[in-house]
Amino acid sequence: MKKLSIVLLILMVMMAAFANGAKEQATPSKSISLWTYPIGGWGDDAKVKALTDAFTAETGIKVEVQYLTYADGDDKVNTAIAAKQAPDLIMEGPERLVANWGAKGYLVDMADLLDAGDRAELNQATLKACLTADGKLYEYPLVMTAHCMAINLDAFKAAGADKYVNLTTRTWTTDDFIKAVDALYKYYKAPVGAVFCGGQGGDQGTRVLVNSLYGGTFTDAAHTKYTWDSPENVKALKQLYEMPGIVYDPAIAGGDEINLFRNGTFKMAFCWNIAQQPLNDQKTDAGEQIVFMSFPAQNGVAQLNGGIWGFGIFDNGDAEKIEWAKQFVKFMCDGPKTADAVKTANYFAVRDVAGGQDISKIWADDATMNEYNVLMQYLGDYYQVTTGWATARTCWWNMLQAVGAGNDIAASVAKFAADANAAAAAGK
Amino acid sequence: MAQIRKSPLTRRLRRQETVSSYLFLLPSLVFFLGFVILPMALCLFTSFFDSNLNATTPDRFIGLQNYAELWKDPVFIKGLKNTLIIVVVSVPVVTAFSLWIASAIYKMKEWMLSAFRCIFYLPVVTGSVAVTVVWKWMYNNYYGVLNYVFKGLGIIETNVNWLGNPSTALWCIIVILLTTSVGQPIVLYVSALSNVDTSLIEAGEVDGTTKFQNFWKIKWPQIMPTTLYIVVITTINSFQCFALIQLLTSGGPNNATQTVMYYIYYTAFKLYRFGYGNAMGIILALFIAALSAVQFYVAKER
């Protein structure tokens, strides 16, 4: 009797399994997976669902979304690649999609999605960053912005340092920056800003700060070599090290710096962009006015580091899914929902016309975005696609730690830049 | 002498028992092979390759090149030194502190003993991320409670960047490691001390032994298996210190808190050098195995 029960039970389980399989075969569903980093509202499930639902309604293709964080997103994607479980779609910037996963042969070339009209409509610098030297498109761009810095205007006024910033053009010179920090330090008797170097989070801020002070660069124009060992950069690192109002802090990264700026500890933040600006009504926790600024430069005009975000498609060997993924990319980046997709990201569109619609004025009714537009003219070279980027990035903050620890600046810079260039030469 | 013949029934029963024993073992065995033995074999295999997660350039066999490179890599050497410092400091401290606490509480009333066990075990069952976040706040250079208290007591004059200073960062990590490591040893020692044969102690006392002699000559040998277990487990945990480093310092400042375990992760997942990372993993495993073997040998000798 017991044996009979066991046999019956097994049969029932098998029948249920087969029935389920048959059901799945009877109603095939189209579905693709999207993994996205928290790019503005693209990290918010409610906002993203509205967009993917619209795509599903239009095409019948379901989109399963997984949200990544910058803390461990790369690890998850790399593990998925190694296990051959990569998603169909991924949303991030060229430094990951073009210079890393694309260059390593894991992404689909989407150049066939670009016709002559698209090539003309897209922002040229953005398109250049998304294309490889041999013309492969590993990222279809959706949005862009310029990374900048922010100041606590009320604190500046209290210390009499507001006279050093031009609030119309949002620019200041290197000399004015030094004087402002000095005035703030004398007033508050504590460091007012930090060269954070606890990790790679927000490191674009420290890169632009160092590069812009005396006109240094991070890479050469051809993106083949790291040039941060130049005398201009060494001079900037030395200048920052010698300023009592600025600390090299290896215990914090970009996110920590923003928190310390918001809670009033620091009076300026080097890790900032438009996504941060509207939060808390553009005020610190204590209600002081936050103002975004360009980075200081000798002539006042810094070359800001850009942020570009868009979609890449993993080549998982399924031609049908690749085709569906391409439909998704076109729908979001050059289709009826592009304006919503851009607004969800809370950045600027990389084109004025999408899907035949004018999207150049989607932020017309947003005062903050309009104001922020003043910085877009300072957008500099998008060098994050240089070979060896992953190594170079870690070399950068390790170098800052070495400088902050009091090591010889020129020697530290030379050593870490050499390591980064070795990685670039090896194509790693 | 007449040989006892086993009946066919006995043989069949024995075979059935053997088969069912293996069947019971099977699920665990599958997991053990799949998640321990196979990864170990793959780790060893990959360590002989230049494996870099690049679909366009296949993994290249390079023999022992990864192993040779390790000993020329200053970051690995620094990580190995730091790891050994963590092990050398934390293992004796955890063992001695746990034994001291357990000795002090194991004779207490049941409710008090339970309360103390709960208190000391709490950091073990609390998520490591939560523990780390609290410690990060305490160590904070700008508003951390540690600076506030130490300045109030006059121990320091200005704020100390505990995690940002190369001379203090590693010790800060060790302190956190100690608080999260003592819970289990205390519970184990309380149990072991409670099981010590009291008649031997009473006999010793009749013969005039001192408290120290009671401990050293009677209790210590009886709790030796527990001590061995604690020492081995703490050694392995200390060698594998990773979460604290990743969440607090990323190996910085200036590699002051770099450990082999974190460097393996960094090399594999940030620099995509899987072969090199695996070679480090093999070396770490050898270190742990060698040290554990020494500990077993010493304990056996005693």
C-alpha cells in the first residue's frame, strides 16, 4: 500500500510538471530582461514599470527589470556573464558598455539601428563616445549630463566667500577657489571640502577638480594613454594637499561626501550633478541654499566630465531576443516614449528629435533644468572609454590615497599613471 | 575455531543499511561536491591560465606564471602581511577573552547565563552589513561618537580619521572583527566548562590543589577539543576577513587594510584577472591548511 502511494505521488508530480510544460508551450510569451543601474528615475520601479508597460502594450514583449546598485552592480553583471546568465539588456554608460563589456565581445553591435537621420540627430560627442574606433555601436545613448560641483551658498556668504563665485555663469577661477576655501576655513576653522578617495564612487569629481585647476588632462585626445602624470596635475594635487581647508580623505567616497555636504560638515561637494540638485528643495539638511557650480579653472572655464547613459544588448546567442531587445532600445531612445524615458532619467536628451517628435523642449517648464543648461557648454572630452579604464580608475583613487598619506606626490603620480598605462597598453 | 557464517538475511540487511546510509548522504554529498570540491578544482585549474573574462581572447595557459608573479606583487605581500597580523592578533585574543568570559559566567544562575550568552552572541547573529554601518558611524572622522568620547575624556585633542589613517585603520578593523568573533567561542566554552567532570576537581581540592592548578591540570585538558575547534575556526575566519574591508576601507588607505581575501576579490572582479585571483586563492588555502595542521599537531601533543 505504501509503495503504491509513493508511485502514485511520483506520477502526480510528473503529470503536473508535464502539464505545466505543455501549458508553457501552448502560450509562448515574449520576454526580455533588463538590468539597470540607478540612473535617476531608472532606479525607481514605479517609474520604470510605466515605461516598460507601454512597451509591452505596443509590442507584446514583456520586460523583466532588475535594479543594480553601483556598489555591487558590476560584480553581479560579471558573475552573470561568467555563468552565461547575462541579461538581454543593460542600461549604463560607455565606460562600462563600450570600454568594458563591448570591448570584451559580450555586447551586440547596434550600428544597424542608426540610419543617416539618427546620426545627424544625435549629439556628436555622445555618439562618438558610444561608437568604437571601427564603428561598432555598443551603447545606444538616451541621456547625458555634465558632472559638476556644488557649494553651500549661505556658508559662502557667511564667510564672505561668495564674492569669488560668478553665479550667472556658474564659473570661478583657480585663484578665486583658493581664496574662497581659505576664507571658509578661517571662518569655520575646519576643512570645508574633501578630496574623497575611499573608492571609485563619484571619482569623476576628483578627476575634474585636479584636471581643471591648472589645465591638466586625464587622457590624451586619442584616448590611448593616461596623462594624469603631467606637471599641471602634479601641481594641482600639491596645491590641494597644501590647502588646510581641503582634506584628502580615504575613509569616504563620493556618496559619503554628498552626505557630509548635505549635513553641513562640508561647504562644497565635488561629486554633484543635476540629479542631486532638486532633492530637498535644493537645500542642505539645515535649510541652506545649495548652488551648483562648474569646477574652478585658471581662465574660469573648466572642461567638465560628461555622463552618458543608454542601453546595450548582451549577445546571449538568441537572435529572437536580440531583435526584441533592439525594438526596446528603439522604442525608448528614438520612439514615442523617448521624452518620458529621458524625463524619468532626469537628465538631458542626447537628441532634439526622437521618433519624429521634437523633444528639445521637454524641460522648458523646469526652472532647475533650464538653469543647469548653462553648464552643458562646458562639457569636455568623454575619456572614460580609454582602454584599461577599470585599472586606471582604481589606480586614480589609490594614487590620491598615497598623496594624502604624505607620500612624494610626483613619484606617486608617476607610479600609478604608469600602472594605468601598462593596463592600457596590454588592452586590459 | 569454527567460523561463524553470516546468514543471507544479515548480509542483505547490512547491504540495505549501507545503501540507505549513502542515500541519506547523497543530498549533502551532491552539494559538497558541487559547491566545495568542484569550485576548488576549478580554482586550481584556472590559476594556471591568463583568464580575463574576455570573449575575444580565449584563456591562455601560462603554467606557474601567476604564482611567480604573486611574490613580486607588493600589494599581495602587503595583503599577506596584514592578513597574518589579523590572524596573529585576533586568534589568541578571541580565544583568551572567550575563555575568560565563559569562566566568569558559566556558574551563574540560568537566567543570568542566558542573558550573557544572548549579549555576547548578538553581534554574531546581527547582519555584518548592519554591524559595519554602525561601526563606520562610530569611527566617522567628522561626527563619530568615538572622537566625541575620546575628546571629552581628553585622550585626543583633535579628531582622528580612524579609518582614513594608515596607522589606525587596520586596528579598527581588528577591533570590529573581535566583537563579531567572540560570541560563538563564549557559548562553546560555557558548554565545555559545564561538562568538566566536577568529581576530579573535588578530588583535587581534597588533595590541596590551587585554583590555578585546578584549571591548568584538570579543566584545560578537558576543554582542549573545544579550544582546538575555536582556534581553527577563528584562524580560518580571520584569514577570510573580507566583508569588513569591502564595506569600510576597500583595502585603503594606501593598502593599509589590504588583505589577501579582499585582494582576490579586487583582482578578479575589478581588474578581471581571474587566473591571478585564483592563484592567490590557492596560496591562501595552503596557508590556512598549514596553520590548521600545526594547530592540530600542537593540540594533539598536549
